[in-house]
Amino acid sequence: MTFDLEDWFHILDIPDSTRIDRWKSFASRAEIGLRIFLELLDHRKVTCTFFILGWMAERHPGLVRLAAESGHEIACHGYAHQLIYNQRRDLFREDLRKSKQVLENISGMPIAGYRGPGFSITPDNLWAFDDIAESGFTYDATIFSGNHGHGGIPGIPSKPFKLKTLSGLELEEYPIASVYFGKAKTAFSGGGYFRLFPRRFIAMCIERQNRQDIPVVSYFHPRDFDPNVPRMKMSFKRLFKSYVNVGKTVGKLDFVLSRYRFMSISAWRREVFQQPQEVTIIDFASTGRGNATSP
Ligand SMILES: [Zn+2]
């Protein structure tokens, strides 16, 4: 179970959300969705990994403490919520360093996990894994194993695996759950996809994954649980995806949690991933994929 702690104005790739200097003019609503979600987790006794935006943590340290004191894992969603492939590499490194430090200072704990905004690691910016590993993270959870609006790496496993970065460093990877829908892969376990799909379809996808011994990595945001979340200006298609069924997420997720067992990534790593087993290793260091486009 994972949750990206950011605000309603952090929807990617629209003019009002891209510029960090404009964010302070918006009133925060993250606590509303966060508290609804925390209550649900508490009710179902589920632990969760909270990937928290450094910018949010600096302004609302109480939200970081609230999640940590409820027994959940604190992880890092970067600082400024910029698509990784749109960033200069030195600025990406600085974003990683700054956000990790902010979160470690507030939580008083080492931060092991990172998730970039919008699944924005692609075959063209695999160098990002080097920077994530060099920044001291043990695992990443950015990958979508198919084509996605803001990124994705088609052909990569959708089951947790270990990877060797281009320069040979090691990192664990926890891809977002995905299933084939015809020839294309689609997400179903979080955000707009979870809100859009009927609960029976989501249950079917979870069972299909579990039958193949694949755990389902979910991803939610405060706005997924806030029925009165303000609408930002965007195309009709994105409006639909960003806000469809926001009033129904709680009931649907409660249904899912009543049937399937979820836990934080740190709990998963302790319970399953670090036990002796066959783990796929993806070795970017030998294949060298992505080198040519490293900025
Ligand atoms: Zn995000």
C-alpha cells in the first residue's frame, strides 16, 4: 500500500501546477484526504508507505509526523514534483538530496524509499537510478512497466526485482501494478484508474496478479479521498481522469482492504523480499541501455 503525499495543485503537466513559485498561493487541502485515508488504514489494520513531497514536508511537518506516529513508513517523493526527464541531471540530484534531508530531519529516521513524479523514468533516462542509489536510497518505486502518459519502461517486470544501475550500483525496484488490457498495459491499483474501474474488475486484477505470485503495488493521493477537492483548469479528458468518482474511493478501497492483505513496502521487504527466494535481476550496467541519452 503506497500513498503519494502531495496537494491538489500538484497534478502534473498543467500550467498552474508546474511552477513551484505559484504553489504558495493555493490553500492546502492535503490533510483532509490524508486523515480520511489514515482512518481507513487504521480500521483495516494496514500499514502504508507514504512517499512525501519535500516541499509539502517543509510546510506541513505535522503531516509527516502524523503518518509516522500512526506506524507507517515515511519515504520520499522528491522535492519540487518535476518530471525527471524534464530536469537537468544536476538539478535532479539536488532535488533528491534536499527532499531526503528534509524528511529525515522531520521524521528522525533514515529514508529508504524514493518515488519520482508521474512514473517519469523511461529507457532514455535510466541514469536516474544511479542518482537515486548514490543519494542513499535502498529502493525505488517509480517504474510503470509499460507506456504511460508521463513515462514507463515497456518490457520491464511488474513484479518487484533488483536492478543494477548503469554504473553498477544496486537498487530494489517496486513497480506500480499493471495488467494487460488488450495489447496495452494499464494501471488499476491507484489514482484515476482505481477511481474509474468497478470494484469487481479491480478485485479480478488483484487476483490475477496474485495467482502469478505478483504483489499489487497501489498508489493513492490525498485528492483521491477529498470529494470537495477544487478542480484545476485542464483538458476535458484530464479533468475526467483527475476527478472521476472521488466520492467513491473510500467505499471501494474499504471493499478491497476487506478482501486482500496490504502492507507498507518496508513491511513487505522484511516479510518477503529479504527471505531466500528467486529474485529477477535487471542489469542495466551490462546492457548499457540509456547511456546515449544521459545528459
Ligand atoms: Zn506526485
